[in-house]
Amino acid sequence: MIDYNNKKYICLLDFGVEFIRGKWKAVILCHLYKGPIRFLELQRTVKGISQKVLNDKLKELEQDGLIIKNIYAEIPPKVEYSLTDKGKDITRIIKEIEDWSIQYYPDLKDSCKQPD
């Protein structure tokens, strides 16, 4: 049993999956894989996510060290999110799972297209 941040995990796999657990984290990371993106652009791209949930998930990903929030001193303030090296590594794994899905379930590929 692994204890980390007042949570218990069965094994290192259970611990690792915690970073992408839930409906939105992996999707957000995949969109950030293409490069830095602003909040509203990310919200438009990630269909079906509310502003509050997106904000909460971005904070969690930032606390986990998977993304960086860059704030530029402009009027109005410009904020972009981008992947850290740690975030890039876990996103590569997520992309491999996506590739597996495409390979074994190619008929589902067109039903989930996201805009680039």
C-alpha cells in the first residue's frame, strides 16, 4: 500500500493513474500537447466542459506539476497553459492509449473528432 498526500494507493499503477483519473484531465492534457493554449480557446476545444470544471481541473493539473500557467503582463491579462516535461511524458502515454483505441476500434474514430 502506498501513502501519498493523505491518500492510499494499491500500487504504483493506481498512483500513476490518479494524475489522469476522471473525465476531463486526459482530454485537457491531449489538447495542450499541441502547444500552449489560452483558457477560452481550451474551453471551446474541450466540448461539454463548464468554465468552473475546466478551471478546477487546470488547477489540479498545475498542482500535480503537469502543466504551467503562464501569465503575461498585458492589458487585458493574457494567460496560457502549457505542458511541463512531466506533463509531456504522461500525455505521450495517453496518446498511446488513444492509438490503441484507433487500431482496435477504427469505426469509432469519426464519431469523436475534435477540431484542431
